[in-house]
Amino acid sequence: MKWRCTVCGYIHDGDQAPEKCPKCGAPREKFEQVPADKAELIEKSRQTNSLWMSFVDLVETLEELSERGIEENLDPTCVQLFKKAQQTAHELGQAAKAEMQAHVNKGKWG
């Protein structure tokens, strides 16, 4: 079961609401049970957001690797490819972060 604090929106997983909200301190009475269909959406959004976080970690690693390749400066073709990879990774990372922000704005970061 999932419980939502009606004061701050905190989502709690468990058989019952907590004694008090760990985020805002509201008492148990301020929690409401999340309907099953909404609870399923929360789980799906958690899975998707977890994937996005892993994706961002990977593109940040790609940016770092590309920077090292640029610094090695083996030959112009390598440097050009590393610069392209670095730029593409940066753009993909920014797009992923924007998507996660959109989830937050829509209340999908449950």
C-alpha cells in the first residue's frame, strides 16, 4: 500500500501510514491511502525515473571519457570523434534531465 501526506505530498510505502511524516512532520491523520491505480503509476514512474538516473550517469561517464580522449590528442580524426561524442552525450544528458524535471512538475516522482 501507498500513503500520501496531504500536507507535503510525501509518499510512504507500507501497510499503514507512518506515525508522522518524515518530510514535514505531519501526524498520521494527515495521510490518505493512495488508490491502487495511482499507486501503480507511482511504481511505473519510479522505475522510469531510475532508468533516467542510470542514463544520466552513463552519459556523464561518456563525457568524461571523451574529455580524456580529447586530451590524449592522438590524431585529428580521434579528437573530432571524441568532441562529437562529448557534445552528443552532453545534449542527451540535458534532455534526460529535462524529462525528469517534467516528471517532477507533473507529480510523477513518487
